[in-house]
Amino acid sequence: MSRLYQQAVARERTNSARSDYKRIEVHPIAGALGAEISGVDLSQPLDGQTFKEVHQAFLDHLVIFFRDQNLSPDQHKAFARQFGELHHNDFIHEIEDHPEIVRVARAATDQFVFGNDWHADVTYTKVPSLGSVLYALDVPDFGGDTLFSNLYTAYETLSETMKETLSGLRGLHTAEAIFGKSGAYVQDNYKEGHKATGVSHNEASTEIYAHPIVRVHPETNRKGLFVSSIFTVGIEGMSDDESRAILDFLFEHSVRPDFTSRFRWEKGSLAFWDNRCTLHYALNDAAGVDRLLHRVTVLDGHVDG
């Protein structure tokens, strides 16, 4: 184990061992990232101190989980809105009367599962998202877990030479490969094998925005990688071959098993993850059963320079 990696793990463990929570209980689920929060009813507005502690746990652990919640769509949105304005997705179909909430679903007859690639949500806009809040309404007894990866640790374990190489580089992000006219999620074979989550193509998918490959988190000031295999398609100022060599390495490095954690869903579970410093991946291992979750994505107020 490298010295850099030991330092990164020690930093995460230090964060996980915070003792200044008074209103909530925080239980880390892995060494890399993730914690379950208890003692909070998300159907009610958070008071000032509880919000402060939940927000701190979110920053400390990168993804936080709540069990046994019972939320209406309005309550789901109200919780998310405490952290910022809500995103209206251009491509994923919303639920009726709630344009900020998208369906993340799988029917028992579907072959595919939505989000079955490592990614962060909504990096393909001028201002990438802050985080996503995913709430489980109907999930299988086993299978269908979600994996998360820590992009702080992914950066901190790079060699100093690689860090210098990446400094100042900007990745090109677009939704076209997924939601474009010929995108993977709008092809007939995908739609036929995955009918539960509705997706549509529109011209917004052709937009390309550049974001730093090494991004400084606007709240923690920590550096982390900011790339994902489905939305980062190149590097500004580089040829396709040059970009591919660097990005393929970063994609693989970012999701090393020791950078990850895994969450098992139950009905009433809610996950809130930081899209600025994590990736996530939905496992496709629960065939023959229905799965329904609702997702709200929170906008960030910080524009990359």
C-alpha cells in the first residue's frame, strides 16, 4: 500500500470518526466513503442544527444514507431543496405533476438497468450538479445495489507526475453518447429492453462543456478527479488518441475496488451523494423483479473557472 494511499485512507477514517454530531447518529459503512444516518425524519423540515450536522456528514462521507423514510414527492423535493435549487432533467421522464423528480425504474421484464455505468449525474451542463437524492419506493429483497467511488482518493493516490500532467487540463462533457439522437439510451434495443425508465432525445444532448479534470470542491477545498466514462468524451486541446490514453487510465483508476463502497437498498431508503466528488454505478443483477426509485438532482451554485 502506497504512502499516498495510506494518507488518503487515514484522512477518510478521521472524517468518519467525527464526534461533534449531537442531533444525528453517523455510522460509516466502508473505509472509502459512505455513512448511514439515523435519528432523522426526512418528512419534516430539518431544524438549523440538524441541517448543519446532516450537511457536515454529507461533506465528510460524500454519500449518506437514511433508512425507513416515508416521503411523499413534495417531502422528497423539500428535503433536497434545503441544499439548493432543483434540476429539471432534459432527457429522463419525470413523474406526473413533479417535473423535478425522475423515475429510476426497472420492470420485471426489462433486460437493462438505468445507470449501469460509472458516472456522476448531470456533469454535461455549464454548471454541474451538486448532488442527487434517490429514494426507494419498491426494491427487490436482494440485488440492485448501488456502488459509489471516492474521487478525492482517486486523485490523492496519483503520482506527483500525473498530478502535474493533469493540472490545468479540462475534460469535455456531453450527454450525446447517452441521450443523443444515436445515443445508447435512445436506441430501439435499449428502449425495448428497458421500458420502465422513459428517456427522450433533444438538442440539449449535443451541447459540450469543459470542466477541470482535477476539480477543487467548492465547499471542502479538496482536490478530486472529475471524469466519468459515459459523459467525459475528450480533453480540451488534445487529439482523440491523446485524450483517450489519459481518460481510459483515469476511468479505470477512479473505480479501484478500494476506493468504493456498496449500498443495499430497502423500501424507504434514501441516498444523498455528492456529484462533485463521487461516481456511482447501478448493478444489473436483479432480473425478474420490479424496481422503482425517484431521483431529485440538486443544482450547484459554483461555475468552474
